[in-house]
Amino acid sequence: MKIINFMGKRRLAAAFSVLLILTALGSLAVKQLNWGLDFTGGTLVEVHYADSADLNAIRSTLADGGYAGAIVVSFGTDRDVLIRLPDGYSDAQGTEMLETLQGASGVNVELRRIEFVGPQVGDELREQGGLAMLLALGLVMLYIAFRFQFKFAVGAVVALIHDVIITLGFFSIIGLEFDLTVLAALLAVIGYSLNDTIVVSDRIRENFRKLRKAEPLEVVNISLSETLGRTLVTSLTTLLVLLSLAVFGGEMINGFAIALLVGVMIGTYSSIYVASNVLLSMGVSKEDLMIPIKEGAEQDDLMP
């Protein structure tokens, strides 16, 4: 097996990661996220047409009827339409909007449901979503510190924060709507990236035990090279599925699929260059993985 010198470019990779994070944070500070209805509040209206619905015509009708900013997407079939009205609308105005659509199209439009999300509920969802991510990161750190060692935990959490910030920055820069499905995708990204990081960490720990005379840099390069095939196969198969969802899944899950696409790509990169880079920067060594010396224990039995 050919050993690839991944860590030979670790300073360049660190500079690249810092650049991405600063760009993402800058966009989040200046442009912020395009919060969806789940977080800002508003009215959600689902309607059903007897024949295929013309989304562009519906958007024009709503704009002419005074419903500026309405988001119109297909919902399941080409005859079911989901309309999102921004903050400031109510259930009664949703009913008036339905009458506007019926008058303009001249066809019967069936109302399936109207849901109103208040701004206060949106604020609570935003706060709880942020707390959910922080809780996930904290539990991850505790688990890896217990399962491996504290330096591995720091590396894993830094990699996860790196992935989340860059994915959020991508949504801010592109201006895609950030709703609850995207938040769910971010939590899934944390799980995916964590899985990759644990696989690499486990191989690093195993090689520290086997290659006792090797330097930490060499051990990390060997471990990354040994897990590279598994990492690439897993990432590529996952990306193929997500690409299919993004292209053919419809507008309802488009944000979810795109968030996972970006997150999986960044997570694959971070499991190679970020977590391992942090380990080396913190001076990981075989001594960190040694078990406490017991009376009568042989020197060769010091490693876990």
C-alpha cells in the first residue's frame, strides 16, 4: 500500500480551512441567513388543482393580488401546490388568497390546509435548533474523550464546528432558504462527519500501538492512507444518492439535499485534514494512549 503524505500539506490545509471559515463567518455577520417560514413566522397554505398547476402563473397572480414575497412550490404532485406567505399574514388572509387564485384561474382550487406560525414560535425554533447543535457537539466531545482521549475529542469537535460553520456560510452566501429541513440536515452532517472521524481516530490509536518506533506524523499518514479507500467509497456513494435527491426530489427537500451535499464534501475533507491536523498540533503521542502502569506489569503491556 502506498503511503500518502497527507500531513505534509497540513499547513496549507489549515490556511484553506481558516479562509473558508472567515468567509463563512463574514457572510453570516453581514448577509446573515435567509430564514424560512419555520423561523420567521407566517402562513402556510396547501391547495390542490384539478389539472397541472402553472407555478409561474400562480406567482404572478399572487403578486398582482398584493401577496408579495409569496413562495410557491410543488408539493408531491404537479397538481398540489404549497404556498408560503411571509410574516404578517393570518388564516383569514390565507382564505382571501385562495379566493384570489380561484378568480384568476377560473378553475376550482381546493384548500387542503392552512397553518400559521407566529414569530414567537419561529424565535423559539431558532433558539432550540441552536441549542440542539451545541448539545450534539458537547455529547460528541464527551463520548470521544471517554472512548479515545481528550486530544482526539478536541480534534473531532473542531472538525464538526468547521463543517457546520462552512455549511451555514454556504447557505448565507448563496441565499438559499434556511428552514427546519436544513437544520435537520446539519445535525445529520454532524453524525456523518463524526463517523468518519471516529474511523480515522480508531486507526490512529491502533497504529500507535503497532508502530511504536514511528513518529506521530508518520503514524497519522499511515492511518489516513489505510482508511482512504473506505472514506472515498462511503462519501461517493452518499453523494450519488444526495445528488439524485437534489435533482429529482423536488423543491420541498432541495434545501435538505443541498445542505447534506455540502456537508458530506466538507466532512470528508475535515476527517482527513482538520481532525488529524489538530491532533498533531496538540502534540499527540503514544504516551497519550498508554494505560496506567500497574505493579508487576510488563513494559510491553503498557499500550491499550
